[in-house]
Amino acid sequence: METLIAPGMVDAHVHLREPGATHKEDIWTGTAAALAGGVVAVLDMPNNTPPIVDDNTWGQKAEAFRAKAVADYGLFLGYAGGDLAPFRRLAPKAVGLKLYLDETFGNLLLARGRLMDVFAAWPGPGPIAIHGESESIRVALEAAAETGRRLHVCHVPSPDDLLRIAAAREKGVEVSCEVTPHHLFLSTLDVERLGAFGRMKPPLLRPDEVRRFWELLDLVDIIASDHAPHTRAEKEGPNPPPGVPGLETTLPLLFWAVEQKRLTWERLWELVFSRPLEIYGLNPPVEAHIEVEWRGPYRLSACGYRTKCGWSPFAGQMAYGFVRCVTLHGRAVFAEGRLLAMPGEGRPLERLANR
């Protein structure tokens, strides 16, 4: 049995639901789930209740993370329309600006007519990250080209969009992109089995589109979980919200891809560690690594997760490897299934000196 040492994952797209929806997840349970999944740092999205769009909401959320996080973290800023001054002030503190260009969970939908103004006004240094369907991605690429702003496309909805992004890069647009595990390991074939537990935005793809994503993986910068937990009751209700958990399952799924020779070990850590840090201009977590027991295969469980929602859309999927120990800031914070870190031990990721 082989034990491998790796840097751990920096998950560049999570929703820890605090403030406003802590019955689904909170900072402590979410960052504990991160450590259990071999994730040493998370970048948390701003579509909270209330949304993180001004000094007051930013300050309250930052203080909550300081008090409760057990993994390292960075925070996105949102924009709800109106005055641009708050996001200019807060830009240096944020890992990036998150814009929602199509409907999803939360109340941060941005009218496309404001897009150019927002791109022109955003001072950085972090990129503008977008949630958008294919047409919105096209519009955002045009805005990035015209303003010279860095753009990051979250959870790319279609492999055709990867080709559009690649074409924009060839024309000099500074754009990066990510895909999710659910768009790589699930498909429309799973919809009947999962029901509302497979409802997400962007939605699951046809099997041929999933295969195309794998074929075009060289065009992808980041794999991020888009961890977006909801309770079982909410998913089984009359209006199930979109989103699925993923912090604890992303690495075992990707380890299976490595074992199946669909991904190299080196490329894996580029996708989940080095490129997220490069794109967002962040230093890596201090003295951090994970120890992986390289054995399997096995099928992912339907329960027994640390995330507060307690379920996974990947139950029954093939996986490989077990995260046995996580070291952060020079000491073991998770080992053999036990959380060893105390609330508040997680630290904000520091920005690179030249960004």
C-alpha cells in the first residue's frame, strides 16, 4: 500500500452559506468538510443572504471566517447594481469580483446593460469571475476584450464554450475557466436516478458532451467543486433549489481519473492547486500538504459526510485513494477521520506581492 504526499486542493468555487442559510452549511462545517476532502483552502462566493456587496456585509462575513474557519480561505465580492464605489474600495481585499449573468441560487443577477460599466470600473487585482450560460459568456468575452480586464468563466456549461474561450485567448483576451466534477463524472443519464438531487446550474450534460469535456481538458485551467449544499428536505420540496455538495468527493473522483489514466498526477495538481493560486494571485497555504493512501477502487458512499447537508450526488461513483492526513500551518489538522483543528485556525490566503 503506497502513501503519496501532495499539496492538497485549493477549491476555487464554494458556497458555504454563511450568512443567511446556515441550516444548509456554515463556515465551520464547510471548512471541516474541506479538510476531510483534502482541500486546504476554499474561495467562497458572495451570493449569501444578504449578498456580500458593501463594507458592512463584507466586514461581517470576513469576521465570521476569522472566527470559525478551520481551512484557509479567500472571499469573493459581489455586485448587486447601483453605486460602484463600494466594490472599488473593497477590491484589494477580495480574491475577485463575482458576477451572475444568468439565473441561479441567490439574488445577485446583473442586468447585461450594466456589464460594460462594471468591467470598466473594476480595479482588480483579482479577476472578474462570471456565472453565465453560453450567450452570456460571449458577451463577457467581448467586455473583457474591450476593457482589458481579466476574466474567469466559472463552471463552463458546454464544451463548445471552451472552444470560444480558446479563440478569445488567441486574440489576446486574458481569460481563464473552470469545470466541475459533476460535469465530468455525471450526465443526463443520471437525471432519472438523482431527480432533484441532480438539479444544478449549469445543468448536467449529455454523455457525448461529457466525453468532449474530457477531450478538451487541456483548455481548462481549474477543476472546482462548486460545492453548493441544500438540505434533503429542500431538494425533495416543490421547488428544489439548484446545487450539489462536492468538497469531500472531488479529489477521490479525480484520483480515479488518474488511476484510469485519463489524467496525470502532475496535471491534477495543476488543475486543483497551482492554477487556482496563479489565476487569483494568491500565495499557497503555509506549510500545507496532504497524505493520500493510494488504494481502491471503491464506490462513494451515500452518507457519512461532514458537510451539513449530509448527502452526495456522486453516491455509487467509482473513486480511488483516501485522504489520511492533512497538514496546515505546519501541524496536522485532520487525521484518520478526525478533525484536529479548532475554529479560527484557518487563515485568509495572502496575495502575491506583485498582484
